[in-house]
Amino acid sequence: MAKFRVGIIGAGYVSAHHIRALKSLSSIQIVGVADLDLTRAQAVARTFDLPKRLRSVKELLASGVDVGSTC
């Protein structure tokens, strides 16, 4: 079964809840997180073992996601 490739937009407090929920779904692959504050995106990506840490939504969407989830 193919997985939906999801990108997380925003690495604030709520993003952790969204990421945990999305990781519990077998049909979802989270490809990365984007936040204007790259340090915050890096911290969230490390915490949840996400491969990409980006500063812009444009970069995230260009990385091949099917869906962007705003947090």
C-alpha cells in the first residue's frame, strides 16, 4: 500500500500532537517539518526522527509531499 507523504508546516507546541497522531497511521509517511525558525524545525525533526528540516513551506512542498499539515 502506498503511503501519503505528509509535510509538517510549523514546529510549535501543537506540532508534537499532530506528529504523534500522524505517526500512528500506517498510511502516512512524514517527510519533514518546515518552520521560519530553522532551529525549532531541527529540534522537532530530531525529537520525532523526521528526515527533513526546512525553513520554508515552498521548500517542503517542493520535496515531494502529497499533503501539507499546518500546525
